[in-house]
Amino acid sequence: MAEGAYFALSAGYDKLNSETDYASWADFIRACFEKFGDIEIKEVLDLGCGTGAMTFPLRERGYDMIGLDISYEMLSVARETADELGADDILWLCQDMRAFELYGTVQGAVCCLDGINHLCGVQDLSKCLKLLHNYVEPGGIFVFDVNTPKKFAKFYGDNDYILEDENIMCCWQNSYDRRRGICTFYLSVFEKNDDGSWHRTDTEQREKCYTRAKLENSLEAAGFSLCGFFSDFDFKQASDDDMRWYIVAKRI
């Protein structure tokens, strides 16, 4: 997602994703760490953490968290929440997933809500995974999710949507380039002001469709072994009919 899109969505991002079951998702991540990890996982990197919607639930489950995101606006919201929760032990880093630096290694990493799909450049996925290989300790686990080819073709396509919550609305128009596997989202975000008027921000973002083979090959090339492709939090094996895949990989 481009920085401009983050700026437009930062204030209402959590409201627009309010139906996401972060608690169950965090439980699934913890289960993945315990099931597939060869080492004890204490420190976890949350790539593309946004407002910290997954960072905080993982912290509640006992992990030392690092939240990394390219958007200062998103991180500002995360820091405000951290202050409210007294979660001053989280390290927040404003960096790019394709070119980040940590102060040390971690045992686990996550990238949630299709953050990997936002890596749209030819080499972007490779850059991100190679950096992860540098900072995740051997035997550590990387858990991430992607929107599937079926979702790009059937749900995104060239369709239009409206997302609404209290005091915020997002009008969303899609344009899917099937040859390149790139979907462009044209967003108009309306936020209600205190005086009853509305503020409009127009922006756009892109996502890239990754096939299962591309993800597997990229993980292997970066030094990860595939632990599993799943369709839900119960470790059901993924299929071509899924709208979202949950992928678990181990750092070799």
C-alpha cells in the first residue's frame, strides 16, 4: 500500500476492519509457533503492523513485540493505543518492508491482513524475504497470509464496494490487470467532522496476486522451508477455492 493510502485510512482503519477476529488469529499464530518452531519464540516482528491490530494481541500472549510499518500515520495511531494500554515495551519502527533494519534478531515474524500482497514490484517479495532470513533466527517461524488468485479474480476483479462504519465511509473501485496480476484500488475515504461536515480524501493502492508456486519458490530461494498452506485457523489444508491462505514457513 502506498503511503498516501495509509494516510487516508489511518484514522478509520480499525473501524473498517472491525469484523476481523484478531484474537483467534493471534491464537493461531501462537499455535504455529509452538507446532512448527524448533526454538522458543520470545521476540516477534510484526511486518506491516499498521495500527498494531495484531501487535497488541500477540503482546498479550507473552511475546516481546516489534511493530514495523512504512506509515508514520498508522504508527501514530498504534502509539496512542499503546499509551492507553500501558504497552510501553513495544518497539515501533517506521521502515519499509523491502529495506528494513533491526537492532538484533527475532525468533518469530508475522505479516497479517495481506501485507505481502502489497509487495508489487518485481523483486519486492524477494527483498522482504531475504531480509527476514537475516533477522529471524534458524528454526524460527514466519507466519503470513495472502489474498488468493480466486479472490483477485472473483471478489476484486473490476468490482466496486462501499465500506461503512461510524463516522467513516470508504468507496472502493477496483481495476484488475490479469496479465500482470496487479489490482489497483481507487479509494475515496469520507470522515465525519465534529461540526457534521465530511472530509474527503482520494487515494489509490495496489496489490499483487501471488500463486502458490510463486510463494513456495520465493520462500525456498530466501532460505525458508515451507511448513504449510492453510485455509483457516484450524490448520485445514488450503485449496484453490479459498479467498485467503495462511502460510507458515521455517527459517533454515
